[in-house]
Amino acid sequence: MLTTPVPRVRWSAALCAAAALALGACVSATSGEWTAQQAAQAQSVEARIEAGDAAGARAAFALLAPRADQRGRAAALERRIGALELEPFEPSLLAANEALTAGDDELARAILAYARARRPAGAALATLERLDAVLAGRELLRGVRLELRARTVPGAERARVELVGRNDGAATVVLECSGASLDGLATSLTTQGAEQRTAQRLTVDALDRLVLEPGREVRVALGEFPAATRGCVAVRSTWRLTPAGAVARINGFEIPSQEIQALSNDWVLVDPRFPPGAVTPQELADYVRRGAPSMAALLERTVRVAPERREEALDVLTPALLDRPMLEIARAAPVLRWLSGERLGDSFEPDGAVLRAWLEARAARRAAPSAVEPLGLPGAASGARSGAGEANVDRR
């Protein structure tokens, strides 16, 4: 959620009361007695509050002119005025806040337009303007593009991971983060279909302070990682950059971390001896229908399927595999692992009957997504698969 430049307010279900409190920002611990003239004026304010006349109470309060030692007493009176100003707008403002929290900016904007048409004043207007500031700040942040990219290091069996930032908006954006972690998972697929997985976690300072000026691209190196295909058909690496305590500062607005999402990248390094170009899902399925006589050829076709088409490949492979003997289904286990991206348990062994059941259940889920729970491969660790923000294939 976005806050205004000086006070950092976290809106919640009690935002209206918080806004009323904000109007008494200069509260003193002391509360001197009213003079006779002030006491009469304060009684006039009280009478208007009791009568439900928020505008009259606000006008009468402006004539009170409290001294420094009377600010505590004045603030208590002003809070009561603020509560009266907020009362008719509270349902709308709470609904707008809930819409913003849910990320439904269009609904929030419509609710605030309706509230503004009713001419709020005082605390209600201040609260509405703060919520409007949330929308304005989010709009400014939409021009920021952050992504992870990976590429091979020339002359070395290593991959370099970079954070690339670009600001297509009109205002300079400063990202600040108290800490960020880069998690990497490398999956090597051997010519026999075995998988080897290596996980790493690094603490990075790329977001300590990242300045993104309008129309300019910034690249920050996050680290280098081993990337060799010797003895492997391919290596797939997935990285995820997760900010902690991040804020974006734009034109005086401050947008905390929930508006700055984690970034991910899926990068594949294939054996350089393979033919250039991607294999289509249909080409892979056709080879399976022919019995896939060569495991090496089957895996070569599998890893050359473009990352963004892996789900499609599973869709067309399902009927092709279900028409094959049980032994061939079991033999396709590494293909299903690679395409699904599922992390398999140590005790998993290729089992044609189990994989057939998995394929049938997946087909049912795809046919009726709302009727069947999401599935993992047999023996898969729940939640091990995460969406990729970018996918690319490279050769060495």
C-alpha cells in the first residue's frame, strides 16, 4: 500500500479513525484550561457536534485559536469533529481500502469517485485524498520493468545472472530494500534420463538502492553460477529474486514492498551438438507415437521444446503416451519430469501404472480445472514448482 511523503500510514480496517487522528498531528501532552471566551467557543463547537452539524462545528473550531499548552484539549475536540465528518463516508472509504488491498484499482477508483461526488470535507476528504494517492503511486510504478536475465560467460562454463531495470514512466523511481535473496535451482538431465539437482541461496545487495531514471535501462550483476553441459543433455536453471522490506519512492510517494513482486527466470542450456531451433510439442508427440526407439533422441527433443510450450507439450503427449505400452510410459518418466518441472522425491521410481494414473488425472484436471485439485507428479514435493517470469534457451 502507498503512503504519503511524511507520515507513513498503513491503512487497515481502522483507516477512518486513523485519518481522524492524523488531523490532530501536533498533539501536546499538556491540556491547559480554556479562557472564558474559549470555553464559550468550545461549547458552541460541542453543540454543533451534538446537532450533527460537522461543517458548523469545523467553522466554530477554527475560531477557537488554542495556545500551545491547549493543543491536547483542542485535538480531542477535533477528533470528535473528524469522526462526525467521516461517519457518512466510512462505508465507501472502507470499501475503497479493501479494493486497493485486493489489487482491484478500477473498483477502488469508482468508489472514490462516488465518494468525492458527495463532497466530503475535513477528515473524510483527507482520507479520500490519501487513498487517491495510492492509485496515483501505483500508476507511476506501472512504468517500472524489472526482470532477471541469465547468459553464459564467454570462455567459461558459468552463467551470469543480472537484474535489469527500466523505467518507462515520466518520474525517477528509487528502489530501496533492506535485503534480498537470490535462490537458484539447477537441474541437470543426463543422457540416461537421470536428474541431478543443485540448490543455492545468495544474499544480494542489488536493491539496496537502485535508481531508475526515465527512459534508461540499468543492469546489475547478481552473481555467477556453474553452467556446464558435459555429460548432460541439458541443464535448466531457475532463479528467484525475493525482496524484503522494499520500498519505491516516486515523486514523494512511498510504496512499500507488497507492490514490488518477486522476480523469477527459467534458463535452459542445451548440448551444443544438438540441431539448432526448437522442437514443437507435436513433433515430440509424433516421436513418442513411433515408440521413441532412442532414449537419447527422445531427451534431445524434450529439452528443445521451448519453455513457454511445455504445458502444451504435456497436453499433446498425454494421449500419445496413453496409447503406448506400460513399459514405454515408465520410460517416459524423465520427459514428464522435465516438462512438468516437478521436484521428485528420492524414493520415486518410474512406474508405468502410476504415471498412467497421473496422466489421466492431469487430463481430467485440464478438462475441468475447477473440479479437480492441482496435481504434482508422483512423489513430488508440494509447491516445488514456481512460475517463471522469463524463459530462455542457450547453447554452449
